[in-house]
Amino acid sequence: MMEKHTIMDGKVHVYKRDRSRYWQCSTYLDLSRFSSGLTTHLGCLAFEGNR
């Protein structure tokens, strides 16, 4: 099952897909979805910093 978290008052979604060691993040701006990959270490820092 995919691990996922919502940060920044629900504006950013951070998730890690099954069978992947990398975290992903996504957000919406003007009805467009933007996403980016993060290394595992940076993903954990992003999540911890916005709790």
C-alpha cells in the first residue's frame, strides 16, 4: 500500500509508491497538477519539517 502524507494545510501531497525507494510530491496550481520526485532522505525532511 502506498504511504502518503498531506502537508502545508493540504496544499502539498507527499507519497511513496509501492516498490519504490523514492518519495514523490504533488500540488495543484491553476487547475494544473505539478509533481516531482525526491530522494528518500529529502522526502523525509520535507515531511518532518512541515508537521
